[in-house]
Amino acid sequence: MKIVGVTACTTGIAHTYMAQEALEKECAKRGYEVKVETQGGMGIDNELTEEEIADADAVILAIAIGIEGEERFEEKQDQGKVITMDPSSLIKNVVDVVNQLENL
């Protein structure tokens, strides 16, 4: 399974990177491919390409603020392949969230 995501919190520091780490660890446990773009205090890191988004089975937007390039995910949204939530919810419930992504 291929999962891509974006994490972004209001201050762009702690929760952005904690959510990224939680998702990457859970996907690694399951043997899934994952790439997480962060939009934090340091700007955009690990930016997703159009090809990576198109190839993904599911998308997680763990965002508490508006993000740059959100329109990139419209096609996946139309397909019902996107979950959007607050980064703190992803951190606290990463197992359940990845289970939801599997079922999209």
C-alpha cells in the first residue's frame, strides 16, 4: 500500500513533525510505502510530486491550517481516498487512522 500525506500545525513546529513521525513509524510496521510532506515553520519539506500523489492508494491530510497546494489532492478527494484531520488526532490515533486509510 502507498500512502502520502501532508502535516501542518498552527505553529509549524511540534505537531507537524510529531504527526509525520507517527505516520511513518506505523506504516513502516505494516510494510507500507509512505511519504509525508511537512509544511512547518521551516517551509515545505519533502514535497510530494504529482506522480507520487497519483500513485498513492490513500492520502492523509493532518492539517490544522490551510496548506499550500491543497488543490493537488482534488482528484483523490473526488475518489474518496482522502482523510483530513487535525495533526494531534493523527498522533493520538495513528493505528486507527492507518486502518481507516486501508479501508478507503
